Amino acid sequence: MHLEPKKAIEVFKRNDSELFMNLTRKSRISALLNYNKTINKETLSKYIIHIEEEMGIMLTTIELEEIIKLYPIERSTLVDFDFDDTDVRDTLLNIVSNFLCNTDYITYKDTNDGVKTIDFHTMILESAKYFGFKITQGDKNG
């Protein structure tokens, strides 16, 4: 898991290098320890269903595995915790969103800050189509 930008900047501004490195070390160690671990097919199937339900994007197991490999620190969250954990589901959507549009997935907080949900999902779906992924017809978000 990564630090929220606000927290990272707060710690960094304290000029406490040791604290900052200790806070970020856990993520790096977890990524390295999980480097060779795989996500089982049953869990990957749950991930694929979740992505389709939330984003309207249909990925194959191979496509999802390849995308996840590009995000080693986030991948360690997927390996370390169960699908029922909210952080795991959020991390999964962030990985796909970052892969497609270089941005985290929209959250309730974002919609309250003026980000238009329909515009966001249109952007995600158009990007998915551009990269050749299948999208569901009439997905719940768009």
C-alpha cells in the first residue's frame, strides 16, 4: 500500500528522513517478498467480475495478470489480503484505471470535489476500447 500524498508530504516536510523511509520501506519490502507469488485463478476470476461490474471492462485472466505485473507495490496488496478487503478492491480498480488513463479510479470524495462520474467512466471506457479491450454494453456507470 502507498501513502496518501498529503501524508507523504507532511512527513517529508518534517525533515525526518528516517521516519519517511520507514513509512515507505514496508511497501518496498512487501513488493519484493511477493515478487514471485501468484494470484490464484479463483481470486483472479473474482477480480475480473469486479472490474466488469464496476468499470464495464471485460478482461481476460491473462490480460489482468499482465496489467497487475506492472504495479509491484499495489500487486503486493492483492497478494497479501483477501478480496473481501475494501483496500484490495480499491487497489484493483486503481491499477486498471492507472493502466488505462494514468489516474486513480474515481471515489465518492472525488465526485464531491466536482469530478463528473459519467465523464470519468466515459474516459475509462473510451481508453479501454482504444487499447482493444472489450466493454460491456449498457454498463451501470455510463
